[in-house]
Amino acid sequence: MANQFRIFLWLALLGAGFLAGAAWTNRAMPSPTAEPSIPEQPAPQPVSQPGSSREPEAGAGLTPQERSNIRLFEEAAPSVCYITTTNVRRDYFSRNITEIPRGSGSGFVWDAKGHIITNYHVIQGADRATVTLADRSTWQAVPVGVAPEKDLAVLKIEAPASVLQPIPVGTSDDLRVGQSVYAIGNPFGLDQTLTTGIVSALGREIESVAGIPIRDAIQTDAAINPGNSGGPLLDSSGRLIGVNTAIYSPSGASAGIGFSIPVDVVRWVVPELIDYGEIKRPSLGVELARPQIVERLGLKGALVIDVIENGAAERAGIRPTLRDRSGSIILGDIITQLGGEAIESNSDLILALEKFQPGEEVEVRVLRDDQELTAKIRLDQPR
């Protein structure tokens, strides 16, 4: 009996061990129906919406120089305008009057009274001029004054002060070669165009429409093309330093050599054009010989052909050109110096007179019969 019990106990333990081993094996192996494990993914980031705090800042990535250029253009552009000119023609057969486009150019607002500055050659020969401001409003312009010898003109529009933004005016006597400059204009009719460059040279001389030199012109490599004429040349502070007037180019387009009338000339010419319609120089009271005659005689200076009766020159004893009894010509005085400035041509004399006011006394040096003489002349009011 005892042996049978031991055999039964041994079989029970053996079965229990077998069952325990099978259970451990099943627990260690993956279930055939179990889903494969998926790696945990990072939570998706919300997409920024317009106006949200995550929207990129406007102008992000711009350099300080780019930001400065943008600010200068945005502040100066409202002062720049587009000028178009036309001629009026009457049909020979129908007698109808039509307007024919003549040309276009640029200009800028000088003051809140509606005075617009441009080049004389922009409006030269035109019957009508139209000014388009930066806000796209269009105004008929009336000429106020012109100075062909300076290639400057003043127009006036009857626009309210609320739409006029006068340009800040700087100086040109302190410019340096190499400093940055900016030109705004309407080349080829493309309005509100900005070009940049540097002052390439100073003290250049260019010829005006009237044939009289414009001295101390600013040379720049900022692109100036047809249509830029009359537009402003600005310094890095957005102040007016010149009026773009000419280019040097065999093709007629920008070749990197442009010229501007210095603002120091503009500052004294424009008020005179507004007040008088022309430049009011003091009068010397002389009539000068044509440059070709002086050149043919091999002389340098301004040859006096005649003097105005009771004028400044006559009072000072300046001698005009005369004929003797035999009909031979006796040359008059040749002005070689005025106020300490050398005079080699009529243009030199005209430009030298700009530095003085009526009533001032100036020293004049003349050549008479191969002798140099000096006289004091009190300048007259403009005639």
C-alpha cells in the first residue's frame, strides 16, 4: 500500500512540473495574434496661421544696409513726381486741335505751395506739362520760371498741401568722392525707380542747353537713364544733393557716368525763378563780342563791344570797341579778371557775376592796347 502511494505522488509531481514548464515557455514566446509594436512618434507641431505669433517678421533676413535703402526710398518717393509734356497741333484741313506727346521726365516737390523742380530740357519746347504725384493724382502745371543756362525750371500745380511732400534739402559743398548716393526717377516711363551708386567725381563741367557751362557738377555711377532727368540725387540721409540732368553714353542709355546739378546751385537759382521768373544777375552794363570773334583774334577774355549809357562800365571808364576815321576797328577793353577770378570767356564773366549782388563794388582788370589796367565798378541792378 505504501509503495502504491509513493508511485502516485511521484507521478503527480512529474505532471505538475511538466505543466509548470509549459506555462513558462508560453509566457516567454510572443503571442501569434499580438500586434507588432510601433515606435512612439513625436507630437506634430501646429502650423502657424497668418497673424499668429509664429508668423515670420516682415523683412526678416534683410541686412542693415537693405533696411536703410528701403526706408530711404519709402520716405523720399512721395516727393518725386512724373512729368509728361505735349505739343498742341491744329489739323490743316479740319482745323481740329490735338495734343501730341512730346516727352517725359522727372521732378520733385520743392514746397507746400505746389512748386515743382525739374530740368529745363524736360519742358523745353512743350506747350503743356502734366505732373503726376506719387499718389497717382494728375495736375496741369504752369511754368513759373526757367534758367536754360543752369538747365533748371520751376513749375507750379494747384494741388492741396495735404498731397504735397517737399523734399528735404541738403548741401553739396561737403560731398566726398566715394560716398553713397541714390537716384529716384522715372526712366523710360517706369515710375518710382530707385538706383544706387557713389559719388564718382566732383567739380565736373557740363554744357547747358544755353551753351553756358554748368560748373561743379556731380558725377555718379548711379544708373541715370532717359526719363531720370529732373529727378533728385539723394545722400544716405535722404536729403537732396543734386538734380540729375545728363548722362555720358554712346548708346543713349546709362553707361555708369551720370551728372547732377549741385544742390548749392539749386538753392539760389530756384528762389529767383519763383520770384522773378529768371536769374537776376547784377549788371556790368556791357555788351560782349561773340566767343567766335575773340577766338579768331587769338585772345582770352571777354571783349567789350559796347557799354550801356550811364551804366556801371561806362561810369568806370571801360572802353567799347570803336572805328576810327579811316574805318579801322579799335578793339575795346578785354575783361580778364572780375573780383579776383580769372576771366577767359564770356561764360566765365557770367558765372563770376553770380557771386555778387547789385550795388557791390568789384575790382575789374582789363587788357587795353596790350596794357593791363584795373578799375573799380559798382554793379547795377539787373536790366
